[in-house]
Amino acid sequence: MSKSFQYGGQAVIEGVMMRGPKDMAVAVRKASGDIVVSNQRLKPLAEKYKFLKLPLLRGVVALFESLVLGIKILTYSANLVAEEEEEEVLTGKEIFFTVVLAIGLAVLMFIVIPTTLAHFLKAYAPSYLQNIIEGLLRMAIFVGYVAGIGRMKDIQRVFQYHGAEHKVINAYEAGENLTVDAVRKHTTRHPRCGTSFMLFVLVLTVFLYSFLHTPDILSRLVSRILLLPLVAGIAYELIKWSGKHAANPIVKLLMAPGLWMQSLTTREPDDSQIEVAICALESVLE
């Protein structure tokens, strides 16, 4: 299969998902030591509706599809581990409410709180300064949140699998054989990581929101939410572009903050975790 396609993946519970142009594979290591690999044919919306491949639109669609797929495979891996350990598996209703709660908390943490706090500075700071402060607050909350959950033991294992996913993708893109020894020497950081995408989103909000005139708190909050698809679309295009021009010195400089942030969301994996990531990518490549 052509390497022109930019392969990517996601860490799951005790495993890794890898996504190809038309297929995805998730590999999970059971407590017994066996690796279970599950493949699924993908049906991207853009294949059915060609206009969704247009720049900006494709980023929003890709983000939506990644969210849906990510929830499905996280549930699959969690239930696979829970079944083996004789724990209660998640039901469809529980998954739905978990997702709704997660989205609600994200809106509260990254939109409502920083936007409201910055609005209270209206009497003391001009509009452009409020937007800068709002953006800095949003970034501080994001960094604090990631650093906080990174101290949890279970999340640390997920971050190890995240590191394994990056190592395998880096090895593949470097033309290496997909063996544990060959993969181990590669970095746990990658320019197309979702962490870098989130940082692009946070930085873009500062610039785009600066063009808005929002005199009251309600219009300020609504404008932030309505512009999120546009911000996500631009961030997607920047991530794709930077991944293709990673050798450029200027691009390296632009990517540096995102790569630094990945030190919070990845951990050095062990050989068994690298093996799982290799199984997932090899399954997609086949």
C-alpha cells in the first residue's frame, strides 16, 4: 500500500488502533498475554458525499468520524478487558451518557470558564487583551488537565500505548522493518498527533475570536461554540500540511510547542506494548 497515505492511530485500553485509507484495526492484549486483533471496513462520509473532501469541511468531518470511531473502539477494548476480568461491561445507554457528560465537561472547562473569566475583565482591559487572556486561560486549563490525569496509573498505561503507536508510525514512515528492536529506537512524538491538533485549536481561537465584537457574555459564549467547526477545520489543514513539510526549519519551529506537549500525553512503552502497536499497523497494511 502506498506510503502517500498518512497513517494514524489512537491508544485504547491495553491496546492500539491503527487507521488506514479504507480499514482500521484495533489490537488489544488480554491478561492471558494473547493479542486480539479486530478489523473493520471504514465507510467515510466523504466517499459518499464528495463535497465533504473540500478543505476545511474535510477537517470537521474527519474530527467527527474520529470521535465516533474513537468512542467505539475505546468501548470495545474496555469491554474486552472487563469481560476477561469478569467485570461489568458498559451498556449502550451508559456509553451515551458518558459521552454527553464528557462533551459537557469539555465545553465547561475550555469555553465557559475561560470565556466568562475573561469577560469579567471588560472594564479593565481592551477587547484584544481579553481575547489573549482568554486564550492563555484555555491553554493553562488544558495543560493542567492533561498533567493531572497523567498522574493516574490507568491513564499512564494508555499514554504508554500512545507512545507505542507513535513509535510504530515513525518507524513505518522511516522505511524501517516493523520489529520491536527497530521500532524501539524511534521517538514517542509525532507531528500529526491529536495533542498537537488541540494546541493548534487553542492558538487559533485567540486569533479568530479577536475579530468578533461580543459586548455581552451570552453572545461571547455562543460565538465561541459556533466558530469551533471553523477552528477545527483550519487546525486540521495545518496539521496535515505540517506533517508533509516536517523537515522545513520554519515548520519545525511551528511544531515545537505541540511536540513538547506530547511529553505530557505519551510515555515510553515497553516491548510488549510496542508489539501490540505493530500488530495493529500490520493488520491494516495487509
